[in-house]
Amino acid sequence: MTTQTISLTPILYDYLLSTSCREPELFKQVRNETAQLKQAKMQIAPDQGQFMALLLKLMNAKKALEIGVFTGYSALWIASGLPVDGKLIACEISEEWASMATDNWQKAGLAEKIELRLAPALITLNQLIATEQAGTFDFVFIDADKVNQETYYELALQLVRSGGLILLDNTLWYGKVADALVHDNSTQMIRALNAKLHLDERVDISLIAMGDGLMLARKR
């Protein structure tokens, strides 16, 4: 027994991956290629991807939304957790990242499940609401710019069904959220949203010490 989550040393984390992570070879290839980019920290960890796919299967989710695609690695995991007739709408603003992502989806044989929306996410989310898709999504993953994170959350809350799940990434923000000396805009925005979610009675929540912090919010 332990009264708090144990710290993961590199050796222990490697053990965790070796005994529990069933990462497809193509997914691993995408992850390794992404790790060579200067923006590599934007990528989620493989155990987080597998955890998200498991959540989708447990929910019998068929319709998912991702805000922030990057090289498409997280979308691979999300799409893998959906049934054959499932659909992921993936929001990305960068043509460069979108091109890399679509190539990766094609290679993995998952492109038919994924619909890319190349536009600012706020535009896409409002369009989805305007076309009467509010309350139709089972699952939303938010992993984009932190300045708009609260707005993404509020729009996602409209789009997800009752009992649906919203996941917010980077909610521990490399530990900066707990450092009283750090006051940059992104850190303060994440702190404020974490505090808001703590008191938000519209959802049931759990902040998990996985990756850079993963907040789960289930719409009541």
C-alpha cells in the first residue's frame, strides 16, 4: 500500500512500457520520428495513448473529437479505439502538421475513420454546434494552445453527450502549475482551468499523473 502515486524513474517507466504497452509497430515508428522534431514535447506518451484507446472501448464510443493533431500520433490511438464505423473529427491549424498526420493515418490504415478539419479549432467547434452536432460526441481530447483551453472546454462540453468524456492534456504543465514563482500566461491559464474544473458540478473529474497530467471530465 502507498498513500500517494509513486514517482516513475526512467528504469521503472521502461518496465511499465515493456510489461503493459501494446504499441503497434507503425505507431512506434511515428512516435520515434516525432521525437526527432524540435517540438517533440508536444507529443503524448505511448502509455497515455493506449489508456485513451481503452477508455474509448470501455465507453463503446463511436464519435470522437480531437483538438490539436500535431503529427497524428494521438489520433492513431483514438481511431484504434473506435469501431469500424466510428469517426474521429481531428482539428488542426498547421498545414505542415496536418500533412504529416494524414500520411501517418494512411500508413496505419486508419485514415477512413478520421476526418481532418484544417482550420482554427474555435471555428470548427462552433461550426459543429451550428450544424446541430451538440450532444452527439462520446469523447473529446483537448491538446492544443493553452490560452484557448477554457474556451475549448466550454465548447466541448456542449458537443459531448451526457455520460461522455472530455480529456484535457498538459494539466500539470511540467510541474509549473505548482510552482508559485511561475506566472507566465499559459501556466496561469492552466491553473485557472484546473481550479474551475475542481468546482464544476457539470462534470465528474479525475486528474491523473500520466504524461504531463491528464484531466478526465465526465459530463453529468
